[in-house]
Amino acid sequence: MTFYLLALSILCVLPYCKVSIIKQPLWLWLMALSVASGYVEQHIDTVGLVAIVVYVALYHGALYIKQPIIRAILSTTFIASSLALAVHAVPGFNNLPIVINELITSDAIPYTLYANFDKGVAGLLVCAYFFSKSQTTKALDTTNANTTTANTTTANITTVNIITGKISTITKLKQPFFIIICTVLATLTVALMIGLVGFSSKVPDFWLAFIAINLLFTCVAEEAFFRGLLQTKLSQLITVKRLAIFAPLITAAVFALAHFIGGWSYVLVSGVAGFGYSYIFYKTQRLEWAILCHWLVNVSHFFLFTYPMIGKVAPL
């Protein structure tokens, strides 16, 4: 029950879910229930419970404290705490093993899969932080736009909005889908060319658990960190328009290096994939597209190729 509640909470943190109960978002109530359930089911001990309470307090302080210096300190501490949770550096969590050292294909390295409560909570709160910041920015942009166009006639505004809306919707769908297809093809082609994986279609017994855990506890957390926090911050720092592409490039490089434990071949493939995730976020400014792109690369890899990679990979 613990991980089902946490998964629901992560789904509800997306901006499409606007439900609130007693002036608090639904995802926060679901998270509280998942924490209580985790404590009862012994996935979280007392230390982990205290860590989560402090972490949630940091999240609220980073968002709502008005004094700039204090808010900056709390924001930095919140991000550091999020990273610590994501890499399992905080004690007090007994994550749920799904698969331990299983050979999915005969030539692959052993694979282990956990449902990680600590990483899931970190992804949830970082997503909530990102979406809260994004909504504030959009609200300011809307106010400025309304002020600028205050003298335009209502009829003209309506006509332009209808035409622009139709064109914009088609463009917004075509572009990200094209980037996703290119990212999947480029990533897996490079992995094949350097011998990191081979063709191996399969449907393992734990496939349903994999696609759910990979989406909600892995892709959400990683995209929230790399795209939602790092790339957004870099984009704010790089103010020269013609240099804006360096934000996704740098983010992709950091993402690749974060996978160094898999070797240089894995770093290369992660860099190709990471640029796809960064570029789709750069073009759409929607974290949801980056999460979907990341997940579809992983799912394609899982079902169609050696997973996670061939046991003996030739060095680059």
C-alpha cells in the first residue's frame, strides 16, 4: 500500500491535477498517507520519519519564506537534502526489493530493481517545487501580457487567440513527439554501434512493476533534478539568447557523468539520451515531456534490447 500511495501522490503533483482538500493539494495528503503506511509497514523507521518531516518543512520554507536570504539558505538546503535522499544517503528507509541480481538476458550483467521510497519522495517534492515556481513565473508573464494588450479590442483578441491556439496546439504536439522519436532512435542506435546492447526482445515477469517504478520513481526524480532544477537555473544564468543552447548541453553532460559507474560507453549513451531530454525541455519548457521522453527510451531499451547492458562491453 505504501508505494501505491506514493505513486498516486507523484501522479497528482503534475499540474493537470488541481484537486485540493482543506486548502492543501491532494498530492500532499496522499504523501502523508504513504509516509504513515510506510512507517506501519516498516519501510520507514523513526529516523526516516523525522527526516521526511524536516524535508517537508524545508520545502515549505524554500517556497514561502519571504526574507530573501533565509529563503536562499532554505532552498539550497532543500536541494542538497533532495539529492541526499535520491542517492540513498539518508538513513531510515527500507526500500522494497522487486528483483535481485537477475539475468534478464543470458549475456547481460545482473539486474536489481528496488521500489525506492526515499528517491520517490525526493522526486515528488522537487517536482512540486518546480511546478510551484513555474506557476508563479507564468502568472507574472500573464499579468504583463494583459497590461501590454489592455487597449486591444475584445473582438480582435478573441479571433487571434482562436487561430493562434489551434496552430499552437498542433505545433506543441508535433515538435515534442518528433524529438522523442529522434532521441529513442539515436540513443539505442549509438548503444548498438558501440556494443553496449544487442537486440533482445522479451517480456520479463516483472515488466509491469518495471514500467511503473521506472516512470514514477526513476524518471520523475531524475528529470526533476536535471531539467527542473539544474537546466532551469542554467537557463536563468545564461541571459544571452544565442548562447541559450549551452544550458541543455551542460545539463546533458552532467547527466552523462552521473552515469559514470557504468563505464565510458554508458556515459556516451547517457549523454546522447540526456541531450534529447534536455532539448525537449528547452523547446517546450514542460517537465512532463522530458519525463515521457526519458521513460520511453528506458522502456524501449528494456523490452527490445539487452538490459541493462552486455556483460563484457568493449572499451571506447
